[in-house]
Amino acid sequence: MATVRKEIHLDIPPQRAWDALRDWGAPHTRLVPGFVTQTELDGDDRIVTFFNGLVARERLVTLDERRRRLVWSIVEGAYAHHNGSAEVLDDGNGGTRFVWTSDVLPGDPAMTEHLDVMMERGIGVIGETLSA
């Protein structure tokens, strides 16, 4: 198993970041526009299309309002197993710590490196979008 974790500090209130993250059907407009180019809801699943043409079916696992934490799993895509989570944390000064974690199988170094590159790009887009 491999874990990739990205974190960014945002000078915005946590509730503003959580409002965008929790909108399960709209990451392509509210959280990562351009990184995710299309989202289609299908029950609790969403089918997301990424900037590079990759398509994944993601299943909603947890949407925790109190902890401002979203958890999903890719159930159709490139990974034998993928569990993702993102959480919005108060930095203690009115700002936000946005933490995104993915756990994947297999522990293939090339796939892990690709995921790391994708998530690095994604966290940058999150920072740009939510700070605008």
C-alpha cells in the first residue's frame, strides 16, 4: 500500500473551504476547475473526468459535517484499491489547513509517482480556486 498526502494553507475561513469541498457533484466548478473537467452524478457515485482524459467512478464513503471531512473510493479506474480523503482544518488564526490523502494498491512505484504528480497539481488548483 502507498499513501500520498498533500496539504496547503489557505487564508480563508474553514467554512468557505468546506462549502466547496462538500459539494460532491461540483468539483469541476467549485474546487478544482480545469483539473476535473466534468462531473456526472450517479446515485452516491460521481464520474469524474480529469484534464488528461482519465475517467474514474468515485463512490462517496463519508461526508462528515462536524469534522469537515470527505472520504471517497475509486471503484472503477486505474487502481486495484483507492481510498481518498480531504479535510478542512482550522489553523487557529482564522485560516484553513486543507489536507488531501490517498491510499492506493498496488504499491507500484510508477502509479504512486503518477498519483503524487496528479495530487500536486490538484492541490495547487485548490489553492488558486479557493483563494480567488
